[in-house]
Amino acid sequence: MARKKQLDIDVGPLDSDLSEKDRSHYELVCSICHCEFDIGCEGGIEGYLGILPVALCPMCYAGLDEFFTQLHGCNDAEELD
């Protein structure tokens, strides 16, 4: 009987220490425009979509927020009344 090969797979960003408690100031690369940004100083957002690590710089995050706001009609005055 052949033995199964065991894979050594790391989940998450490979360049960051997941045990690090203070993650307020560190540089990330935007998943859309690939620019480097400091999430602590500039803002933006980072997290996971399922198991995929995602980071958005402030410009791309604001653009996607505006896109979804217009797509769903959240800024219509008729819906606010």
C-alpha cells in the first residue's frame, strides 16, 4: 500500500507574521492596482474573501464603495423619505 504524500501548505499572507498582535502600521499591496500603502496611516481595508487574502488601498476601496452604492441605489433621495 502506497503512502499518501502530505502537503505543507500555509494559509494567509506569506510575508506577515500571523501571531503579531499590533497590525496597525504595516504596508500592504493593493489587490486591484498593486500599489503599496500603509493601512495605519492612509486607511484602506484588508481581510479574506473565503481563503483568499485581499487588501484594498483607500482609492480602490472608495471606488468600490461608490460603485456598490450606485449599483444598489443607496443614495436615492426617494428611498430616504
